[in-house]
Amino acid sequence: MSAPAGAQADGALALPETIVAQGPEVEAAVRALVADAEAREDREVDAALDSALGIVPRPLRGVVRKVLLG
Amino acid sequence: MSADSDHEAEVLRLARVLGVAPGDLDVLDPVPLESVRELRDTVQDRLLARNHDQFARAVALADRVPGALAAKLAQHAMGPVLGGRAAALLTPAKAAELAHRLPPEFLAQVACHVDLRRVGGLLAGISTDTMAQAGAELRRHEEWIVLGAFVGYVDDGRLATLLDVFDGEALLRAGFVVEDSARLDPVVGLLSDGRLDELLDAAAQHDLWVQAAALVGHLGPQQSERVGRAVERCLTPQALADLVVQIDPDAVAGLLAGIGPDTVAQAGAHLRRRERWTVLGAFAAHVADENLAALLDGFDDEAIALTEQALRESGRSGAGPSLRVRADAAARTQG
């Protein structure tokens, strides 16, 4: 297994060295796919919060809002 | 499982995590399997960490509301992708309760998105019945790679029951893409002789001989021998000869290793009568040495020479001893 390359303290994605070795286009394509997945997750999490508040019975919404949103 | 199918399965797993079609990952074709797997693990870790607080709150909510409502929220608010991700933060007790309340169709969808490194330990608390129902859904949707991944996380005792859910075709297709190939030997050990016959019937019916042989390649001597006996029960020597003519004998080598001398001799006789010397050469390469004498018994000198020549020309024998020498040596050892 190749060692992670380019691991950075700011949380940037550390890709396996063998992927980086495929060239900048491949590396950029993979980074873009991961960024898309992260953005999609953010949207889905937001939508799930909204959806959850719509599902719970009205008397429980306060508790649910407090737990989910802190 | 072949290197190609290993890679294809790993790309499919990564595609699931990224939420893209496997074709979007064609750029990873030249990347080694281990690196694709490493990338999947990295991305799964990032996606869990990215919204960890929200997932933790959702899990905490499941403890604060009635179980039925928690299940409803999991299914209709979070859905299978986020639900699968958040499952990593559940306690075993909560996972078991939710699994019991959720419909098998949804659990099967969640199973496609969980990180088994993190939730594998939760499976022990989920009832066998619930797992069987979700497994049946996965089979219905032909999720062979997901089924193959779970095999590594279910103990033998439960697998013995769960295997009953799956027909021969499902066992072959999921077995071919099992992630932890070391599990194949104990899993085959859990199957009765009747079920092994069912596997081979499925191989014949769905043209899955290569998958069956690849699976046998991961078995120890005892289970290989059982499969060999199943081959003898399910295939006449002529059908076996037809099989090795139809499919490259190298590809079905695993199935040939465990068959006995009588079947070897009769299948060899069919090939000899048809003068399929190239196939015979490959067949002889995969026959156990102790069965070579039986194979060669009915051959005249010319037939042996032609078989030997085919074996040499195929490059399988290398500088090794001749078939007759191998057969004689095996006979001496046995004698």
C-alpha cells in the first residue's frame, strides 16, 4: 500500500501516492469527485434536518430542534 | 476472485461512497487495488468527520424519542446514505433496536452505504431473522458485492442459518466477490453436499464455471475435495470433457483438482477420442499427479506423446518431468 502523499495539516485530502503519480489531471479529477461528495453530503444533512422537523409531531419539535441544532 | 474483478468491485464500492457511477472512476483503472481501497477508506473517514456533530446529534435524538419515531426519522429524514454513515456512531443496542423496527428493503439500502470497518461490530446485536430478510432484499437486487463484503463480518454460527436464504446462483456470484477470501473455506464448510450440488447446477445454468473455479481456488484441501466429489456427482465424465473444451481448462483448474481417478480417466478418454490434444495437455496440467496414471492408462504411446507435446507447447510443463514420469513417481509414492 502506498503512503499518503501531500498530507496537510489543514485537512486537505491526502491522496495515495499512486493516484498522484497518475498526473495532475487524474489527481484533479479525483479531488473534484471527493469535493462533490462532500458538498452533496452537506446539502443532504441540511435537507435531513428540515425533513426531520417536518416528520416529528408538533409537541416534540422543540426537543428535536434542540437536540439536532444544539 | 480475479485481480480484474477485485479491482472492479473496489471501484464500485468507491463509487457508492462518492455517489457517482462506476464509469466516472475510469481514471482509476491504472491505479492499484490497494490504493483504490485506501482512497475509499480515506473518503469514508472524511465524510463521517465532516458532519460528525450532526450525525452524533441524530444518534442522540434516537435515544430521546420513542423507538418507532426514531426509525421513521432514520428512514424518511436521513435516508439510506446518511443513515448508513451515521450508523457508525450507534451503540450496539440502538442499532439492534432500529434494525428490528426498520423494513428489510430500507435496511438493505443502508447496507449498501455502511462502512463495515466501523459498523461490522454492530451486526452481532441484530437478529438473524432481520439479517436474513435484509439479505434476501440484497439478493433480489443482485447486490453481490455488498453481500460479499458482509461475509467477513458475520460469524460462522449465524452464517450457517443465513446461507439458507441464498440460492446457488447468489452464493456463486457473491462468493466470487467476497472481500475477505479467507472466509470462503469455512463458508463452504457450512454448506451441505446438496448445497454444493446446487452451486454447480447454478454454474451450469448461468454459465458461472469460471466463478465456481475461482471460488474453489481459495479452499483448503478438505473443501476442495468435497467440491471435487460434487463435480463428479453433477457432471458426467463426458459433460466434464465438454466443459474443459468449452472453457479454458486453466480457468476451471480449481474444479479439476479434487476429482477422482475414474472421472479423470473417463473424461480424458472422451477428449482422446475427439483428438483434443491441446485441451488434453491443459487438462493433464491440472490433474493431480496421483490421478495421472488413470488418465494415461487408456492412452497408447502416440496419444501420450501428443498430449505431452501439447502440454509442452502450452508452456505449462516448463522443464518439469514428463507426464509418464510424474504418474510413475506418484504411483511409487502411493505404493
